[in-house]
Amino acid sequence: MINELGHFALVLAFAVSIAQSIIPMWGAHKGYAEPMRFAQPAAITAFLLVGLSFAALTHAFLNSDFSLKVVASNSHSLKPLLYKISGVWGNHEGSMLLWVLILTLFGGLVAALGNAIPPELKARTLAVQGMVGVAFLAFILFTSNPFDRLPFPPEDGSGLNPLLQDPGLAFHPPFLYLGYVGLSMPFSFAVAALIEGRVDAGWARWVRPWALAAWSALTIGIALGSYWAYYELGWGGWWFWDPVENASFMPWLVATALLHSVIVVEKRGTLQSWTILLAIIGFSLSLVGTFIVRSGIITSVHAFANDPERGVFILAMLGLAVGGSLILYTWRAPQLRSDAVFSTMSRESALVLNNLLMSVSCAVVFIGTLYPLMVELATDGESKISVGAPFFDLAFAPLMVLVLLVMPIGTALPWKRGDLPKAMTRIWPAVLLAFCVGTVFAMLRWGGPILAPFAIMLAFWAIFGVLADLGERVKLGRAPISESLRRLANLPRSVWGQAIAHIGFGATAFGVAAITAWASEDIRTANAGDMIPLSTYEIRFDGVTIENGPNFRSDIGRFTIFEGGEEVGRISSETRFYPVQNAYTTEAGIRASLVEDVYVSLGDKQSNGSWAIRSYVKPYANWIWLGALIMTLGGLLSLSDRRHRVGAPTRAKRQKVVAAE
Amino acid sequence: MRIVLAFVALLMALPAQAVEPDEILSDPVLESRARELSKGLRCLVCRNQSIDDSDASLAKDLRVVVRERLIAGDSDEAVIEFVVNRYGEYVLLKPRFSIGNAALYLGGPFLLLIGGFAFWRMTRQSEVAHQKVAAAGVTPLSDDERRKLDALIGKPD
């Protein structure tokens, strides 16, 4: 009964979304106030209906209602509660429902809280948002209905993929979706602005928080996925340049560009048409990502669904959204003229440079991801090539070097007109400090890769550059310390947010450089009691015990870590066996710290009774994700800036921050 | 997101991970060369995964082949050549530069150049306009003046 209610609510939401995408648009065109106002109740109703539907599906999962096909094939009565909940979106149908839930939530928030948005813009934006909703609801209802019943329900379900039974992965998809779908808001605003033919500072102020929120959610979502790979896959890899990863990384790069360019629109009234284009591309890449993951076109084993019917549906949707908006863009964008004047050395030109580097980075990832597919299509399968990590590392790293190089200078430049020497005098201590840090690392890690200390220098240049600029802003050292502190306390939150996010970026770069350059490993077979020498440590293998978890059995290898003869820690590394799926997972044992992780992974039992054991030292690994966390924090702080709240659709954004957490 | 590797592990239904102890060569120099080479070679049955990371049995076979060639005294290039002759260029995770792959390699630099040129022109135009204004002895409106003017002509903020 509840399932049918959920299904019915979804059909109703589809009908409401159709109305939402037509009536307000027509009203805005004619200038009729009532039809325009219709967007509000429609958007809110759509959200409530999808929410109801989602609740019904969650109910089915919680109660292990195996008469539903998705529940039967993705859940199991013995599964822990957390994974019964995360199981709702741990499958194709449910994850699409989550997608639409977030989409309508954002639409609902704009409707309920965006009172300050001019009525035409609001009506059109919500109408475009409604169109996206129509497309996705149709996709769910016609190709991926989560409420499909089984005529003969099984006794028990086949369980959730054990790899998804992990806290990190339970929350990874919702954050990614918050980001993906968050980009639908700038997209809707952009299309609405194109229809209206006007982009001004006000428009930028409404778009900026959504870009920030989407970016923050994407950052944390990608970081969660990366951290999960690190501890779960058993050898400490954290980024693989896999098509599915790239699918989430491309929107992040564009969102990064967008949130910088929208600042220029707001402050300087220029770059309008470029910003509109970025907003369109950002969401288009979210759709491309969805397409890649959901259609399985790039045969990444990741693709949950491998159904061509679904692939074709998403492709049609993609074509309509991207094609339609780009046609609208080429038709309308030339009317968006900007008149602001700025020189080569200015804050806005630094922001343009950021946009250039981020867009090219995104293009490189895009080309690399789709190239094998293109070659295969072009040669009719005659010739096949692979594009993997070695290529991406080569193509991507130089661009990031440029980003790190320019970033601190950009923040030190004033608007309109600046000059390089003046900016450098603001931040010269950073050059010195970064050089010192690089030298220290070169000595500490003597004999490592030659380039590593330079990469470290660059990362710290970014961090110290931001700090130096902050110090300059509060007249550190030039005014009494109390005055500096007072100024520091009075800095707007957006300034804090920017500084913190930039520091986070530097921290991530530091972690990436360090783990790439200085990781060490040992692979061997060992018996209980054996000592494994590794870097400055010795690891004693204390043997394996067998224990039972809620829905798995695990071999637990125990290890004691010694450094200089002293015991410094104990860790255990598991191999779990899930009988329901007849599958294994590994849980690495990690002694984590900010300096280095000792990482031990238990392998197979050998025929002679010993065990395969891989141990690694991963220097500064945690800085990668810590940096991402700091970036997210910066984004959220900036989002909470009073200037975003005053006047504009601002309260809507605050609500969304809550949602993003 | 790294389900990829993980799914492969599932297909195997064994938690074996990448390089196994019995494969490792006693000569550390040869072994480290083998590891470096493995990172650039694709596991043919997995997607976008190097044989160094893969736990598929085919990847293991290929790792052993690489090590055998190294022991036989092949140079790094000769090993790669040997593997490519057997399995085709598909096995290389970083494709060789060729006419067909030109767009892959030059796409990024090309866009960077185009973008850089557009950037230069944009700021150049601005500079010229600025100089003209300065030469004419006219001071452009300050932000404050512009806001007042906008208010007067009813142009919204």
C-alpha cells in the first residue's frame, strides 16, 4: 500500500513538474503575475511529493519489503540499519530518486525563500528547474521505476554490494548528488537570464551561493570517495583517473571556475556571457557524468546499470539540455555586453586566468576520458587505445603547477589596476618561507625524487601566500597587534572563506606531492611473530584470528608497530567474507597521523600457512583529504557571509548549507 | 567512487591484491624497474587499471612476463615493445604520440594557447581603452558616481 502511495506521489510530482515548467514561463513571457506566482506552490509541491515517494522507498528498505524488485536485489534482512538506509541510494533506481529529491529540494528552497528575486527571473528559473525535473522524473517512471513489484517475492534479498557497506561510501553519493544537482541551479538561473536577456550584479549575487554550495558538496563528496578508496582497496591508492572519477571531477573543475567568474560579474560587471556559458557547461557535465555512470557506455565496471535503453534516454536528455541551452546561448549571448575596463595586472584578470586554467584542465580530463571511445567509434572498433593515469598525470600536473603559482599573486592584486611588484611586496615573505620549507624537506628526504621539494615549495607558496596577504590586510606588524586583531575579527566571512579554501587547496597539493614522491612499501609472506622492516619502522605480525561480524566473517590480522625498538602502536587489518554475496572485501589497518600513515593490508593465506602481507608508509597522506575538508569549510564560510544573506535570495542559501551538511 | 577496482576484486571473489609476494624479483633494481613498467601497462580484462594495481589473473600473467623479459636482460623499451607486439597498443595506458592521437596530446596545449591569446587581447583592449580615456584627459566615472548615475536613469543595481 505504502509502495503504491510512493509510486502515485512520483507520478503526481511528474504532472506538477510539467505544469511548473510551462505555466510560469508563459506568465513571465506575457507579464501575467498570477501564472508567474504559480511557480512557487508548484516547486514546493513537487518537492513534497518526491519527498513522500522517497520516504515510501526508505520505508520499504527499512522493513525489508522484498516484494519490491530494488529491495530484493539490493538489500537483505540481516544488513545493519545504516546500510539499509544507504541501500536506498546504493542502486540505480534509488539513486535516481535521490537525484530528483535533491533537485526538487533546491527548487523548493528557491520558491520558498527567494522572495527578493525579481518575479520574472524567479518564474523562469523555477520553470527551467521544472523542466529538468520533468526529464528526470520521466526517466525514473519509464525506465527505472523503484516501485516495480515482484510477482513472487523471494524469502530474503540478495544484499547490498559489500563494498558499499561502508560509512564512507554510504555518504559519498548523497554529497556528490548535492554537488551535481546543485549545479542545476546556476544552470536554471543562466537559462532564465538568457531568455530574459539580462545579466547583472544582482543575478550574480543569486547564482554565487548556489555555485559555492554545489562546489562545497562536490569537494567533500569527491574527497570521501578518494578516502574510501585509500582505506578500502588495500594498497593505498587514492585517485585513479577512472572515467567514473573523472565524471565527478570535471563538474568540480567547472564549478571552481564558475564560482570565481561569478565574482567578476558581481563586482565588475563583466564576463557575463562567459559565466553563463560556465553555468551551462557545469550542469551539462553533471549530466554527462550521470550518463557515463548510468549508461555504462565507457565500460567502467563501476557502472551499476548496463541497460542501453536507459543510456539512450539519458543521451536524449543530455542532447536536449545541452543542445537547447547552447543554441539559446549562441542566439542571446551576443546581446550581453560588458563595458568594464581592466588591466593585465588586476584581480579580475587573475580570476580570468583561473578560469582559463580550470577550463583547460577540465578540457584535458574531458578529452582524455572520451578519447578511447572516440577512437573506437571513428575506426569502427578497428583500433582501440587506452588513456590512463600516466597520461592524465602528465597532462594535468603542469596545469596545477600554474594554478598554484598564480593563485597567491591573484589574491594579492587589487581590482581594476594593480602592478606585479607591488603585489609581490605584499607577499614576499611567502616566497622566503616556502623556499625554507622546501629546503627542509629536501634535506629530510635526501635521495628522493628531485622535483619533489619544488612541488612542496609550490604548495607552501600557495599556503603562505594566502597567509601573507591576510597579514597585509590586517596591517600585521605595521599596526599595534590589538589593531591587527581587531581588523582580523572584522574581515568579512567571504574573505575568510576565500583564504581558508585557498589554504586547503595548498594542503591538498602538499599531500599529493608528498605521497607521490616518498611512499615506501614492502610486500612479503610472513608467519606469526615475524618482523617486517619498513622505512624507520619495524612491524611485528602477531597472527590472524577469525571473528564474526553482523553479516560477514572476517580474518583479522594483528600487527604491532615498533620505531627505534619502542612499541608505537597496534593495528589490525581485516579480510571480510560476505556469505550472502559470496564476496570479499579488505579493511586495511592504518596508523594514521599528520606526518605519515603506516598502512598494513592482510592478503591471502599461502599454502605453507604463512600470509601475504603488504605494508606501506604513506607520508602526509591525510593532508590530501584534510585539505579538501578545509576547502569545503572555506566554501561554507563564504556561503554564510552576511552579504550573501542581505537582500538577495540569501536565506535560501543558508538553508542549503544545512542541507549540504 | 573507486568501486571500479573493487568490482574487479568482486569478480575475482578473492581478496588478492596486485603484486603478490611470489612474483617479486630478488634483485631490487630489476624489481623496481618492473614496478615502474607495470604502472604504464593496462590490465586487459579490467578497465583503466594498470597491471600494477590489478588483482586479475591476467594481470598477474603479464606482470610475470614483464619480469621474465627483464631477467632475460631486455631494456625497458624492449620490454614494452615485446608487450605491445603481443597485445597491441591498447595495452599502453599512455598512448604513443601519433597522428591519430594528436588531438589527445595537443588539445590541452592548443586550448591553453587560444585561451591565452583571448586573455591577452581582452586585457589589451582594456588597456588601450584606458589609455585613450587617459589621453583625452577624461577621468572615468568612479564606482560611486556610476551608482548615482544608474540610480538617476533608473537602471537597477
